Amino acid sequence: MDRKKSKTREYIESILVAALIALVVRSFIIQAYKIPSGSMEPTLLVGDHLLVNRMSYVVKMPFTDSVLLTTGKPDRGDIIVFRYPEDPSKDYIKRVIATEGEKVEIRKKAIYIDGKKISDPWGRFKPDFGSRGFVPFVDKDNM
């Protein structure tokens, strides 16, 4: 005997399928962020929203930091989202100014990469910037 599904059951199944698809998309493909500060102005303003392709550089196991696949490396000028190593509870949104293997120096508020001064259309460093850094080396768009 062929039983028809009730309307309620059809709605519930549709909602469950939609929730599963949303979970997969959110976990693997796209994540939304809201800009909390003015550190990236004028490129990104406080309150701006952006969608980030979570598979640009790595594919991670959902809800963990386990990398399943490396799909690329950031280039200079890319805007990336990362967990700040000194406070992993916060996501940082910054611009890459140097990549793996490049030597970065900050002298007299100027940026040097591999000994060459680069124009800094995005911002300026404070004189007390210090010498510690992480790869990729990132900058905010204003200082």
C-alpha cells in the first residue's frame, strides 16, 4: 500500500535537509564575518560584512583545526582571516604583506621586504612595532 506523506512530515524533512546543507556550506565552504574595528579602514569599515571562502588555502575537518588538504598559499595583498596565535579565541582580518621565505624589516616607519622598500598604500607602522612576527606577515590598513 502506498502511503502519502503528511504535509507536516514533508515540511520537517525539507527543514532538516536545508539545515544539513547549511551546516555543510558553513563548515567547509563559506563563513560570514562582521568587521569589529576600524583597523582595516578604508578597505573594510566597522560593521561591514564579508563572506570568506573557507577553502582558499586549506580544507579543515569541521569543528577542529585538523587540515585535510592544502589548496593554496596566501599572496601579498590578500585579505585573510586567521586566529591570532596569542589569543586563538579571536579571528583577525588583515592584509598579507609578506609570505613564506620573505624577510620583513620595519625601519623608520617604512616596510622593507627582502631589503627593498615597498610602498605601503594601506597604512603605517608605529615606531615601537617591534621585531616579532608570524608568517604570513600581515598588516592592518591603517595605524
